[in-house]
Amino acid sequence: MTTVPISFRAFRVADAPRLERWLTAAGMPLPDRVSRDVWADRMAGGDPRIKALAALAARTAVAFLRLDLAPDRSAELTLIVDPRHRRRGVGAQLVERAIAEARRIGLRRLVAMVRPENDAAMRLFANHGFEPSAVRMIGFLHLARVVHRADLERPLEISP
Ligand SMILES: CC(C)(COP(=O)(O)OP(=O)(O)OC[C@H]1O[C@@H](n2cnc3c(N)ncnc32)[C@H](O)[C@@H]1OP(=O)(O)O)[C@@H](O)C(=O)NCCC(=O)NCCS
């Protein structure tokens, strides 16, 4: 698999039409028409509980990730890759970035909701340590992984 190198920037309101197209194609829910503008504004920094990033390859957005922060220091991760750029390691880079972001802001846990028949997402999340949690939801598997801060901190120095 050839891996596409990507960089990240904050989500912008102008990204919304592209994201809407991909969400529709993936059968993922869109906000209703009346609240679309509000939705884009919230994703673009208008809501402190949402952290949304665009992933760029050669300056073009090829994927998006969104973290919905909860008061218990967990966040739900949602991600989507441009259908033309799938299976080239972009999804893996999104999850790695989300985990790094979660560590940076001191989260304890990341969760994701995935349909069990979504082979790509099931594999992607399993590869990154997500496991089914005890939460039950009709039609979805609720996956979770702990976010460790260990690699941000200096190891203990133990003298003999
Ligand atoms: C899930 C999704 C983000 C994966 O993105 P991607 O860029 O194709 O992922 P990667 O190329 O990094 O591949 C990740 C893993 O999934 C596997 N994979 C990707 N597509 C697959 C498919 N259609 N069937 C089976 N496995 C698949 C890859 O082989 C890889 O596993 P490996 O490293 O063990 O070989 C993408 O398919 C997508 O946007 N789907 C629609 C939205 C969605 O379902 N989001 C997840 C729920 S929030």
C-alpha cells in the first residue's frame, strides 16, 4: 500500500460542501437543511466542544476528522476519507493524529461508533487499539481505547 503523506489544518466553513458530499456518499447522517450553516460554524471553531481538522494532500482536503469532547475527558472520534483516496494510509494517519491530539489536550479515552459491517473502519480502529466497550447501541458497535499520557512524560529515573 502506497502511503499518501498528509498535513493538517483546522476545519473551515468552506470545507462544508466537500464534507457533505462524502458524508452523503458514505450514508452518514447530515444535519437538516436549516441547521447546516450552524453545523459548519460549530465545526470551524464556533463550539469549544468540537475539534475538527482537515487533512491535506498537495493542498487539497482529502479527509476530515472530528473530536466531540465530553465532560468526562473522553471524546467521540468521527472520520472520513475522500473515496478517491482510500486504502492509502490516510485513515491510519487520521487516527494517529486524533490520538496525539487527545494526549495533547489531556483526554483519557477515545470512542467511536461503527457499523459492524464497515470492514474498513473496524480494521482501522482495531489496528489502533480500539475494542468493543460495554455500551450497546442498535446497529453500531461502540469502540473505545484508553489514551495514555506516558509518551509525553519523561520516564522515571531509577537509581541503583
Ligand atoms: C474507514 C475509512 C476512514 C478508512 O480510511 P482509509 O484511508 O481507506 O484507511 P487506511 O488506508 O489507513 O486503511 C486502514 C486499514 O483498513 C483496511 N481497509 C481499508 N479499506 C478496507 C476495506 N474496504 N475493506 C477491508 N479493509 C479495509 C486497510 O487495509 C488497513 O488495514 P491494514 O493496515 O491492516 O491493511 C474510510 O473507508 C472512510 O472514510 N469510510 C467512510 C466513513 C467511515 O466509515 N468512518 C468511520 C466511522 S467514524
